[in-house]
Amino acid sequence: MCLLITLAGLDPAHPVVVASNRDERRDRPAMPPGLWVGERHRALSPRDKRAGGTWLAVGDNGLFAGLTNLAGVPVRDDARSRGDLPHLAVDSGSVDAAVEVVRAAVGRDPFNGFQLLVTDGARVRVLAHAEGRIDEASFGAGSVVVISNEHRVGALAIPGLDAAAEPGLDLEERFARLAPLLLDQGERSGHRILKDGGEYGTVSSSLVGVPTAGLMRGLVWRYAAGQPDQVPYRNYGNLARRLFEG
């Protein structure tokens, strides 16, 4: 399943920590994290080559946005790409502004079902859109928020996640406890988080740590351009310096 785990405000050095798998058709091409330039802000994000959008984005303002599809919702052929939404969100400049921008976009254009999480580490807001209706959930610092394309916020329990959210861990230990959760094929949670084999499955994975001060000095983005049990993670966080260059 497309999965997004977000730890908000638990790590003083990295108030946003993310573990995520992307599930998609294996023949759909994508690019690893790279520079995206918006109207107000720059962002680091992987990119879907077909539609041009993304599923994860970190802005130069420290704002993070993550997207999953929403299963069981009728699909419209004329819908605008959901991959536009994370970029719109981080370009807005704040959590509240991101929510308003996304609501406005949904009011103007048709979108297929999605869940969008936006956070700065102090606040988390999750929008779930289905057939023109948007439901919202909000959380404060110290929250652990899980969404997937098959589960709305709060509906998926992942054994082992509490250990990754313990206070006092450094980022490396937190990643070490999160990474195995992304490999679960049902042994831990009863759900296939890692989809192995077939034309559709897990095509990439990310471990992200957004720092409190200076993305150029501390952003960590480990990205596996394939199944994370087969393809090693590579750190793209050093590309964050490009967010500040002309």
C-alpha cells in the first residue's frame, strides 16, 4: 500500500520525521528527489515523469507535504493530477495557508480521491478528499500520524511504530526502527505494506528528517528508487543547498 508515517515534534533536531512507501505501476517512470521552483518557495521532491507531480515535498520554509491516493473512490478520467497538491501546499508558506490553497484547488478543479498531510512539526493537518467532500483531522506536536491509500488517518495500527516514536532517539536510530516497518508483508500489521512482485507494487521508499534550523545544514532524505528490500537508500538531502541558490 502507499504508506505515509509522520512523526511530528518528537525529535528536537528534526521536528518532522517521515517514513513512506510509494505503490504504483512498475512501468510508470519517476525521478528521485530534485529541485522544484514554485511562485513563492522552492522545494525538494521526487517527480512522476508522466504527470509531473509528486507524492512528497519539503519546502525551503521547512514545510512538509505528503500525499496518498484513496482507494474505493470513483475515478474520473478528467481529474487534475493529485501530484500537484504537495507542491501547492509547500509553496503556500504555512500549514494553514496550505489547507486553504488545497481547498480552493479542489473547489475549482476535479480531483480523484486523496489524503494530503501537511506539517511544520508543530502542527499537522490531514485532508481526505472523496467525491467533492473534504474531511479534516488536526494534530499537535508529539503526534504520530499514519495514512495510506487503503486506510484513513488513525485506522491503521503498525506494531513496532511506538518504538520508533520513543523520546530521546537520534535520527539514525529512529530511521533504523522505521525502515523495517516499510518492509512488512503482513507479518507485523496483517497488511501488505510492502507489495512485492506483479505489475503494480512498491516502486520507491523514503526516510526523511526535516531539521529545525537550515535545511542546507541538516535535511536528510534517504530515497530508494525501487523496492527498499532490493534497492539501497541514497541520501538526497545534500541537494537541499539548491533550495537557496538562484
